[in-house]
Amino acid sequence: MKLDGRIEDFKRAPAPDLWPEIERREPLVELTTAPAGWRRLVVVAAALAIGVAGVTLAVHAFSGTRAAVQSTAPEPTNGVIAYAPIGKQAEFLTINPDGSGERSVPVPVPGFVGVPSWSPDGSRIVFAVNSFDAQSSEGGNWDIYVANADGTDPVRLTTDRVDHSPTWSPDGTKIAYVYGYGGDQQIRVMNADGSGVQELTSDHGFHSSPAWSPGGSQIAYVAFDGTNSNIYVMNSDGSDSHQVTDDPAHEDAPAWSPDGQLIAFTSEGGSRDPGVYTMSPDGSGVAEWAHDPDPANLSIAWSPDGTEMALVSIRGAGNDRNVYVLDVASHDVAAIGRPGAYYGVSWQPLTGLASYTDPSGWTIDYPSDWSVTPIAQTSDGLGSGTSISNTDQPDAPDAVGLTITHAIATTPDKTMSSTALPLSIDNFGTSPGGSNQSSLDFRLGGIRYLATLKAGSVANPADIAAVRRMIASIRPVGIAPVNPGQFAPLGQPCIASGDRTSLDTAAAGTGYQLLVPHDSMADAASSDSLIGVWRCPGDGVEMAFASGITLTQEANTFSDPGKAWQRLADEDSADTSVGTVQGQPAALIDPAKSIGGALGSVTVVIDGTIVWVVGTGHVAIADLVRVADSLQPA
Amino acid sequence: MRPRGVVEEVETEQGTREAIERLYRERGESMWRAILGYSGSRDVASDAVAEAFAQLLRRGDAVRDPERWAWRAAFRIAAGNLKERRKEGAPFPEPSYEIDPASMELVSAIANLSDRQRSAVVLHYIADKPVADVAAVLGTTTGTVKVHLSRARRRLREELEEQG
């Protein structure tokens, strides 16, 4: 049989229809949808559902030589990366910088979401929406919307036919964007609420990709002169526009580094290799950072801390269009998403966190919409303290669920980033009998925290909307529960040597806390859960509780002759059902130090060290606070 | 080249998708047969063509010449698969009941050609691509393609027509 005949036969061989398989392989869709309840959360956050019945101040506050409680606004940290999946209605995508946590964030808008841009505090996001309005002969109507970070409550800011590519100013008050279509596109700026629109570029032509300098005084953008595109920089009022790249290559997608020293951009064609480049804002020092033989770099976003860049690009072995992260130090590029038709990328800054430094050296950072307010004088008269409150909506129903976002806990040897979130709330309880102490007991990572809440007057405890909740203190109280209710106290020895015997001076000391399980406090009728010997693994100190314990200011003594804490007496029975008293009890009750009359305070001297026991009403011991080890003898 | 804006990007994305499906409808079967001829395996052909078009969809309008790109990708993927399969000891070509005996003979004969000759033959004779297009896909010159084709054709004739 002739060759040509065979070939003609072969060309008639039936072939399978592969299109369904092709569409199946194009991985765009299988994103996990946000879990229920995510609506309220700002990125990785947890709602602390607080049902406050009655809350009063319970600040563990010390004056004098105690380590200062510090409130600082730390540098921005890296949140999630947002990007736009082209062709997908009413959603944008977010992913953690390590490639985990990819999720679709639904946005109730009538069209495709374009290039996103986070607000400087990371709580909101602005983007253009293409409604593909059938009325428009241009095939679509682009308007700019701003929404919460979780995609909720989108608000339309512009109504002109084509407004797109918005980007938030560093101070959060303005949004720069592109107005126009085709060959005539201008950079505009408006207030963050959509008012006060001004046009910054005016010459006829194509202007795009506005990018604010970190200080907000300048805007870089791209101008296309009909044959070539270059990067320009102008003042943020539109004055002093000047060209900073002058190369036959096509520069695009400028992105200013957080320290203001560099502008990253993409370059293709001309004499340069295609890739991601950086330069000084004056155009000098052009350096290639991420070469790829056949790339198409579409978008660049620096990480808020300046150590990485997110790219939407087509590169790598698979030649896939994807979200990539470029490491600034090594210039290594790694894909973090799943390949898909993405466009635009913005890296969420987590900023404005209030930072609370615990006397024991712990630091906890809180979201920017809370405030940290030094309390000049706590009601217990012991000195100053700190309250952290949600100032955003202190009295609104929403504030019932205090939302802790991006909490970062730092110890001298460990930092837990917000990836350790969400917080899990073990318990929220109020002590009974009108003692009005409320606490949140939650874990962040392996660490257990106690948040002590304060509230103003609460006429009706059930009216939680009227409760102005304040967190008086949040303290890490233990790590890695050994068994329920027993936490090792932060790796420090439970008791250090000391010789103080006076509560007054002891109160000026620093200390750590050993928490008796808070959930037992919630159960007012029974403190059975406290029964047992509580051991501090650090140095073998134990604390014991017998059944029927009712800690009052008079009836309890503790002794620790053998560094074994034992509860020695019950108020009613005076029994010593746990352990044996050895040595001389050296407990000291000081009613004057009880807080607001609600808390019983007991001081215990063990081996010359004063330990302050804070009890709540008739319920239980709330804290064992070592306070004296740093003091000099009186 | 004008910078890409998101406006154009989204709108072209829609059009690009339709264009890619059109391209598959017009050229997909031919490409599948060509890759079958190249690889001697229906599985390899199906996987290579599906993957090439799926990647094309992902790249969207960033690909300037989608057809050429798809061809290159399909050959690249098929070549990779083929290498794997031969490492695992799979026969080349793979016998299949779904391929008629005459075609199987053709595929077997093509399999005896060098990689470049196979690529050129299937592109030119099975997919009916002009020599210039074959050269573009293979990243070589038309002269080289012509040499490959004439040598390949001679060998195929010898093998197939001598057998009768």
C-alpha cells in the first residue's frame, strides 16, 4: 500500500473529543469557599464571642519598678495576597504567602473583580468591577468598589464609564485610579469615599498602573507614547511629572518598595531580557531580579515588610500563569498558587497593631481599631494599668463579638504570627455572686491567655449591646496544658528565691501568673474541678485544693515548706484534706488589696517569696501571681 | 507594544477563551492524530493535547500565537511522556485495538524515524502543515525541515511499500 494512501487513511482515524478534559484540567474553580462565619472576620481572625453579664475592672497592675507596659505601633507585617481571577464573577482570591490557605472571597458585586488593592491597615480592599453592562458599546462598564477585607459591604465609589486599577494611598485617605479606555486613559485620584475626584495626568494618551510612593508624596505610573511604554513619576498632586525609564523595552507594573528605595517593574522587549527589574526612583541602578526566558509579568506587589514580592506571571518549568513570590534577598521565585488566569496582585499589610508588653516579657499585638489606653489609677489602688478596647464600635451590637485580628504573640524565644490564628476560646466566664469579674480564656497556638475584661456601668447585664467591653489585660498564663486546667507557667520557675514579706512592697514587683483553670470559675456552684494538687513543673512547686474550697480572705492559708503547695484549710471545715501542713504557714490576707471588693487577695510567703493569690468572690482562685522576686529587702 | 490594562485583559480573556476552543475544534483532532503518529500511543496523544490546551487556557491572551504554542507544548509533553514510558519499558509504539492495522503499520514505521523526523513527518503529512509552519513549530529552518521530510519519506516508503 502506498505511503500516501496510508497517510490519508490515518488522517481519517477517529479522534476523541478532548475538550471536556481540557476544561477539567484548567484549574480555576475548585477553591474552597469561605467557611460560615467568615463574614465577620478580617482575614485570619476569630470572633471572641463574649456574652458579658457583668464586668468590672480587674487589672493586674503594679507600679514602681515593674517593667513598663508598652504600647507601640510596630512595623507592618505581611498578610495575605489578594489577586483577581479573570472571568470569575463576583469574587477575588486570597492566599497566604506560603501558598497555604487559598480561598475565594465572594463579593456581592455585579461583575468581574479586577486588580485589587488593600487599604494601608489591611482592613479594606478596593477594586474595579466590570459589570459587562449590555448597554455599553465598549463591552463593559468598569467602576471602583471598596469592600471589607472579607468581601462584605461593597460600596461603589465611581460611576463614570470606565474607572479601574485603583490603588490606595499609604495614609488611607485617597485612592488613585485610571479613568478612560483605549488610547485615552488618565490617572485620577479621589478621596477614599469617592468624593473629590481630580485628574492628575491630562495629556492625551495612555496612562496606567498608578503606584504610590510609601510616603504618599509621589505616584509612579506608566505612559505609552504610541510605540513604547515607560515609567514616569509625578507628585501626588500631578505636578512635576517626569520620565524615569528611557529604554526601547516596555516597562510596566511599577511597584514602590516599602522603604521607598526601589521601584520594581516589569520589562519586555528592547535590549533587555524580559523579567522583573528594580531601579531607584530616579531611574538609575536598573537591575534584573527575576529573569525568565519567556515570561509575561503582569503585576507586582511588594510584601509590606519589604522582604518579598508577589507576582502574577507566566514562568517556570510549567510555563504556568500563576501567583509567584520572589524572595528579595535571594531573588528566588516560587509559585504559590494554582495556575489560573489571574490578574493583579496586592499584598495585605497588617499594621497599626497595638502592642501590649506583659511584665513577664510577652508581647501581644492587637488590631488597629482598638486602642491601648493607660489607666492612670486602677480601682484597686495598686497603680497604673492598661486597657485595650475596641474603640470602633464599643457599644454597637457588633462589638459583642470582640474581634481579634492578626494577633501576634512574642516571647523572647518565640513568635507566633497570625497564621497561628484563629484563636480558640476555651471559656468566657463571669464570676457569680456579683463579683463582676469577666475573663476570656483563650489559646493562641499552644499558649493559653487570660483576658480580663472591664466594663462600665451595666444596668442590665443581659443587655450586652450596652456593655462597653474593655480588655483590662491579656496575659499569657501558661503553655502546653499538661492536663486540663494545668498549665506550665511559661517555662519560668514557679518560685524564685526572695525574702519579701510585705505585700505592699511585693505589689511593686514583677511576676508571672499561674492560672487555676478558668472554666472552673464559671461553675460557681462547684469548685470540684479545683480539687487536686497543682504542680508547677518548673521547680516542683505544687498547689493543692480540697473539695468545697471557698477561698475567702480569712480562711485560707498556704504553706510551702517543701516547695509543695498545699491547700491547708477550708473556710468551713478547716479540714486539710489535701496534703499536710508542714512548717509555719505564712499566709497573709490583705483585704485592702482586694480589687473593687470583688476579688479576694491572698498573699502567701513561700521560702520568703511573696505569692499573691487573687481569688474571685467565693468561687475560686483566679491567679497565683508571683510578685516579689525582683525586690530588694525592705 | 502597549501595556496591558485590566480592561483589555478581562475582555480579551473572554475572547481568548472562545478563540482557544475554536482552535481546538478546528485543529484538535488533527493535532491528536499527529501526536499519535509521533508517540505511537493514544494515551500519550490524548494527554499531550489535553494538557497543551489546558495550559493554553491558563495562559490566555499572553500567548501571541496560540496554535504554534499549542503544537510546541503538545510535542514537549508527548516527548516527556514518551521518555518516561520507554524508561518503564513500554513498547513503542503501543499496540492498540483502537487503531486499525494499516494505521498501526504506519505508526510503527514512523516510530523508527528520529525524533526530529517524526515531528516533521506528522506535522507536515498528518497535520497538513506547510513546511514553513513545521519549521516554526520545531524552531528550525525550512531547509532543515525539507531535509528531514525527504529522508523520512524515503525511509517510510522503503519500509511500508516494500512490505506491499
